[in-house]
Amino acid sequence: MKLLEKLILIMLGFSSGIVISGAVFAFIATVGIVERLANKTDTQKFIYLYEEAIIFGGIFGTSTNLINYYLPTSKIFVGILSFCIGIFYGCLAMSLAEILNVIPILIRRAKIESGLKYFIFAIALGKLFGSLVYYFVSGFYE
């Protein structure tokens, strides 16, 4: 492959990554997950820190796909990190569902009049069970 072709591929890959990451960060900002979590936890003064953490987390996550490096960590740290990532994804999913009014529409269509907290808990348990099956049953994740 010629040098010019390699440079064009590098530029296309880099610009595509910028567009996709910009769209993901715009989506997170539109959903308002950072502001909602800051309001719920009464930590509005740290919103810029939260946003910077999301940006640097995205950069770090992308760099793990490009650079093959090893960070010596313990299984406990990995478990805590995975738990935090799960909380973030759960909050993102619930914020999106709230924005799209999925839960009120589902309650109205399914005619759920009581026990909403059990319904939401069942959804969370289903997500947990699905994740455990994905990671621990051979054939799902390789």
C-alpha cells in the first residue's frame, strides 16, 4: 500500500472517530444524565468535573482499542470498575427511557396500576441476569 493511501486511511479513521465520539457525547448531553445525577446527589458544583471525566473516559476507552498496554490491577478493582460502568449504563438507559416517556406509555398500555417499583426491579434483575449469562456461559462471549 502506498504512503498516500495509508495517510488517507488514517485521516478517514481519525475523522470518523471524532464524528462518532462527538455524537455519543452530544447524546449524553441531550439526555441530561450528568445534570440529573448532579441534581439528585446535590453536587451541581462538580458538573464540569463529571463532564471532563466522561470525556477522558471516552478517550481512555478508545485508546485501549488502539494501544496494547497492560495496567496491573486486582480483581476487586476490576469488579468495582465494572459495577460503576453498570451504574452509568443503567442511569443512561433510564434517562433515555424517561426522555422518551417509555415507562408512562408502557404502564398505560400494560394497565399496570400498582407495583411499579417491582416492575422496574424486575427489569433491572433481567438486565443483571442477561449480563451474567453473557459473561459466564461459554459461547456467548469469546
